[in-house]
Amino acid sequence: MIGNGPADFSTCTVDLETTQTDFDIRYGMRRLQPPGTMVVPLPPETIVPLCAPALINGDHPIRKTRDLAFHTLIHGEVCLVGWRELIRRHRTVKLDISRGLLFDRSFMAISAAVDGLDVCL
């Protein structure tokens, strides 16, 4: 709630009809939102592999998508675009997306990549 109370930054969906909430920022496709919800899209986002700077030029430098095959994939469980989508876009790249580290929040996956655990989206 903004204005009359503290902001709620939970990941739970807010029922805008039954609570005193002014708005809810949701990540997802328009068709998945409840009927009657006004949807204002945010600007498009660019999804790219992320890693600690030391990994870019490490033992297996990352220059092309195929170079990711030499790295541990870090998965974020709650995301719309994951490694499966990346290999759909780059059909010639062979990645074993069943391997790697799994985090239930994307910020945790990003933190793991920044800390040098390897590569996330």
C-alpha cells in the first residue's frame, strides 16, 4: 500500500478488488492477468547471460553463446525467460539445461553469478 501504509514488496499476488491496494506491479503476460485488470506494459527488457567479470576472460572465455557449454548454468525458478528460451533462440547451440544451480528467486541467481559461481540469465 502506498500513501496510507507501508509498501509491500512480497511476491504474492495482491487482490486489487478486496484490499486497500492502489496498484500491483506484476511480471507476466497480459493474458495471464485477471479480467478487468488495467495493464500498462513496462519497456521491453533485454535478456543476456550474466557472470562475474573474471569469468569472461577465464579458462573458457565467453564470446559466443556456444561458449556457455563450458560453464555451470545458474537457473532462476521464477522467471519467464530461462535457458530453455535461450536455446530456442539459438538452435545451433547445444546446452544441457538440466544441469546447474537452481535458485527460487532471480535476484539470488544474479547474486550467485556476480559472486563468480558461473552464468545466469
